[in-house]
Amino acid sequence: MSRTRGRGRVIRLALAGALGLAAAFAGASPAVADPVRDREYWLNDYGFTEAWNTTKGAGVTVAVIDTGVDASVPDLAGAVVGGTDVSGIGSPNGQTPVGENSDHGTLVASLLAGRGTGPGNGVIGVAPEASLLAVSVALGQSDATKSTDDQIAEAVRWSVDNGADIINMSLTRNSLQWPESWDDAFLYAFEHDVIIVAAAGNRGSGTTEVGAPATIPGVVTIAGVDRSRGASFDASSQGITISVAAPSEELVGVLPGGSYGIWEGTSGAAPLVSGLFALVRAAYPDLDAGNVINRVVATATPVGDQIPSPIYGYGLINAQAAVTAEVPSVTTNPTDALAEWIRVYRRAEAPETPSTEPPSTAVATPLPSPPPERVNAGSLLVVPPALVRDVSIPLAVLMGFLTLGTLAGIGATRHFRRVRGK
């Protein structure tokens, strides 16, 4: 576990799907062709290859606020166009992995905008022509020069000022509340028409309730599903603010140094959706953030009778439909959602109780050729509010989340038991 003190309070801020260091990076070389590319089942199963007939995300910039991105790996050649370090212990360009789970940022970046290593080889991201900004943070490290709260606020503002259209945040504060500096930073992003995506977290690593930034109105929350499209019990958490669901198991990504790892968790599901937003923004450059989000939510494949649900949100992403379907426009937007919450609740906010939840963990293992068996990994992140058909869903719902979350947990447990019993 890692603890870090921010703004006078002891808090825990863990990376969603933190990845243990895979041994023996020295001399590791990328796997060749099919063993890696063939494992990217989500490209065909969720309509990305069809969506590429329309766009591959060119002209869209996504900021990856994470542990830093090793842009020297062949799979990311040309993908990272800028970056920074806000921790004080990384490199100025954000391309030196930092923190105790330093593999994490490179894995996230590869799922989002990997270029592969040749036709049919290596990891190709869901938006393989999008550009990335590498923003390195050192969460939970005592040698960082800024508190984790301050790092995140600075990272968000820097991303906006340096051209991000979308921000991917595969991390959690493990508390319902967030500091007022985040109000300003996230509102700044929304006012500049930037979409922020966060992962929903994983039960397997102890993330049992929504935590910021997932609780911030206007942030898009991503849940995880397994290979068979069923809710992932260990590699996803649940919550009333989930927007959509994407694959979070059997994910193959690039590790710093150029080797590969298989991992699980909504830290991997989030960049798949961030990449989908990049495709939509590239295909519809005149749409504002609210309507870009609405296209992804409105074209999701519903699951079950309850829509939205605390397990799948509005359903499973459908990349082809998101970039080609006729979708009515909406007027709701992330800025209004957060601004209204601040107006109604901020002045009456009670002091925060420090979180006691352990940080999330997940494990990545090197992928040689032929591929090894999948390594079970722990979960990742936590959830934010659904920007959907009504971006500003009743904000008062968040105030009763703990009670509703308990009831949802009971229902989800019964759901998984029924599924496993079939």
C-alpha cells in the first residue's frame, strides 16, 4: 500500500490497475506478428476495425495522465507529440516512467494509440493515428515534490493548455470527495471542451466504492467486461455513475522497454473508450464534448433490463456505430454538470474522512512467442458520473451513493452468481 498526504489530510491515491514490474526487461524484444496482434480481440469484436474505414483518429490529441509513457518503444513510434512531468522526479517530457507501478502509463498509451511494429505485428491502439501527450505523475511517492492532489490539478490544466481534446485518467483517489483545486482544474477542462475519461475500478484490488475523479460530475466513467461480454467480477467495479462498458480482461499492451504484458482492469478499458472518443472527434470535428459523448453512449449496446445499470451503464461500446450512426444532438454538457454541482454542494461540503481502502493492483507478465497463459491480475480504478442522455444526472444521487452502492452490490453479487451458475 502507498499513502500520501495531500492538503493536510492523509489520503490514498492509487493507480487503477497498477502493474507489477515484469522481470527481465533487458534484452526483451517485441513478439512477432500474430502472437500479439491476434490477442487484440476487441478490435473486431467491438467494431474498431470497421470504424477505421471512417477514421483512425488523425488530428485528435489525447493526454495520458499516468506514470509516464516510454515513447521509445517501437509500438509507439510517432505517437507521443509532447508531454511534461508534474511530480518533480520524472523527465521534463513525461517519457520517463515514474512511481512504483511505472509500467502503467506505457500500457495505457499502447491500447489507446499504439502504431504496431509492422503490418499485423505488435500492439495497435484503437485510435492508431491519434496523438498523445505524456503527463507523468508519481502517486503515493514521498519523494515527489508536490502532493498528489496538486499533481493532478496541474496535470489537467497543462493538458488543456497544450492541446488535449481528451484526457485519460486511469487512476483513483479512493475517496468520494476531492479537493477544491480539482473543481477549478476539471471545470477549466470542460470549459475548453475537453472530455475527461476515468476508469470504474476493480473489486479484485479492493476498490468497492466510487472514488474521485470518478465521482466528479461531467467525467465519463468506464466499467469493464470479460471476453464473453459479461461484467468482469474482479477487473471492474460497479456504481450508479457508470457510463459505458468496455473490455477489461485478457488485454495485451506494451511495457517500457518494448516487451509485452497481459493485464486486466478498467485501467485498460478506459483508454479503449478514450480512443473511441478520438475516433468520434476526428469524424465529427464540429461536435462539442457533450455531443461526442452522447454519440458513444447513445450507440452503446444495452445489456439487461435496467438502463442505465450500475454494472454496464448504458451498455457495451460499439465503435462502428459511434462513428457512422445517425444520432440526435443534445444540449447538455460536462461544464454545466460540474458547475451546477459546485453551486449546489461545495459551500455545504463536510470535511472529508481519510480513505482506508488499499490501492488497486494488477499484474502484467511478459508475453513471449508463443504466448503464455493469461496471468490473473487484480483490479484497477474507480468511477465518475455518466455523461449520457442527460449529462447532468441528478447530482443529489451522489450524496446517497454509499447507501445505493450497498444495495447495488447485493444485486450485482446475485447477478454474478446466476451467471456463473449457468
